Amino acid sequence: MSHPTLSCSPASAAAATTLSRRNLLRNTGLLGAAVAAAPFVRASSFPTKPIMLIVPFPPGGMMDAVLRSLAEAAARDLGQPVVLMHRAGAGGVTGVAGLTTMGDADGYTLGVMHNSVIRWPHMTKVDWDPRTDFTYVMGLANLTTGIAVAADAPWKSLAELLADAKARPGAISWGNIGAISANRIYGERLGRAAGAKFNFIPFKGGSEQLTAVVGRHLDVYGDPGFGAMALGGKIRLLATFTEQRLPRWPQVPTVREAGYDLVVQSPFGLVAPRKMPPGVLERLQSAFMKAASDPNYIRTRNDFDLEPWVVDSNTYRQYAVKQFTQEKVMLDEIGFKPE
């Protein structure tokens, strides 16, 4: 049995070919559009699981309380829990530096950035660069550094403390979180300017440092987070490294008022691994910006005398790039030699 032969004219064949090409181009275009839109589709559904926030300090301190209140507020907007994970070490550097080994960001792991992390590559050899190996999400607040002693300590003023440290070089201990934090650097700069010498002691976190001061195992507390203990009468605040006196402590002078032009600017914020998708970054920045205006977070932040420093991703990144150079200048000033 024979089968009919299908045939077409050259004109109809050309028309069919043109139609096929059009369909191919149209389908390819749709596919390309779908691929291009994929990151935005994923970003619009983000997040679909809990977000981990790495806190590079031990639990129980100032950062724990402040960031917990921030995380709770952000979680309400994101619709997923923001879980704090404490990973202390190297003065608050280890936990954040770990983000650089995670590959590109997916938005589900964040960390708390502070200037010690920006300073670290000037101090020891590392295989990461804070200018390029993080996604800067947003800035949060500026740490307020104080100089405090136990309530029953003999020094009633900064002048008395400096005079004693000058008369007894190295006899008075001064605590800071980490071996070379900004607060340690400024404490040493103050000592040098006054012709005094302190014995600087590194601590893992502010909570254990405060306990040591109250118990008279440490003479001077030189970090942020003094508020609750000072209000409770357990420590005496002698001065602050701020431009102006703090509203809650109008009776406490600044170091600048004492004749030493030293003001600590030490902001902290949120970062993630490098190369976060723009849509995910925008979602996180929006949620945490909103959380930074939450009344409970603001109340907790104020409890620790932190100054607001709420800036966007690009502003924070620009700050970090500039600060990286400034940190080298400060280390050179105190004669620090890298390992």
C-alpha cells in the first residue's frame, strides 16, 4: 500500500522556516527573560528559613542584649527567626572572619562587623581583605567608650588615675576586649600623652571584664557597656572618649575636656559573605533598617549609651575602605609591629 507524498512549494517552505525561526527567537527570548528574572523571583520569596546572626563575642554582654532586641524586631518583618550564634575569639574577629570562607552570600548568614575586624589584616597575616570579602549590609550604632573603676576604688577622677599611673608605671591594670581594640589603642595613647603607663589586660568580652573590675581583680574598665553597672553604683565612670558629655552622665567629663584630644569613633554593623544578590541585600537592609527604629531596640541601645549610626550598605562599605587605611595609621602611631 502506497502512502501519499507530502510536498510543498518553495514559497511555503520559506514561510515555514521563517515561522520556526520566529518561534525559536520568541521562546529563546522568553527563556532569557525567565533566567534574568530568576534572582528577583528568589529575592521576592526570601527568606524561607531562619537567618543566623553571628555575634563574635561571648553571651551575656552588651552586644548580646542589643543584637537580640534587633533580631527580634527584624524577625517580625522578615517572617523568619533571626537566631544569634556566639562565636567569640581574637577580640571579636574570629566569628566574623569566618564569613569569608563561606563562598558567595545567600542571605542566611550574617555577622556583626566592628573596627577590630577591619584592623586585623594590619596586625597578622590573613587570606582575606575586609574591603572586598564582605557584603556590607548596614551600619547600626557607634560604641561609646568609657573609663571606669570600681565604686570603692581610690581614684575619684581621671586626673587622679593618670597621676597614679604616672607615679607607679605599669602598676595599674587596664582592661579591654581584645589585645588591640580601638579602645586599647586610645587607652595607650592617653597614657602616653599623660606620661603614664598602664598594664593592659585583654578580655574575651565585656561581661567578664566588668566582673573583674567590680571584684577588684582589674583596676580600669576601658570599653563600652558600662551603663548598667554604673547606674547600679557598682562602678564609677571617670570619663568618656566622646565628643560631648553623655546625656545620661552630664556630670562625667570627656577625655577631651581633661586636655587630651582623643575621641573614639567605633561603629559596628551587619555584614555577610561576599557577592550577595542585590534583591536579597535590599530585603535584608530594609528589614534591619526598620528594626533599628523599633522602640524596644532603641531602649536597649540607649541602656548602653550607644549612639545611632544607621547607614546603608554603600555608605558602610565606603566607611570600611577609608577606615582600613586609618587603622594602619593608628597602629603605626603606637609603634605596633605585625606578627
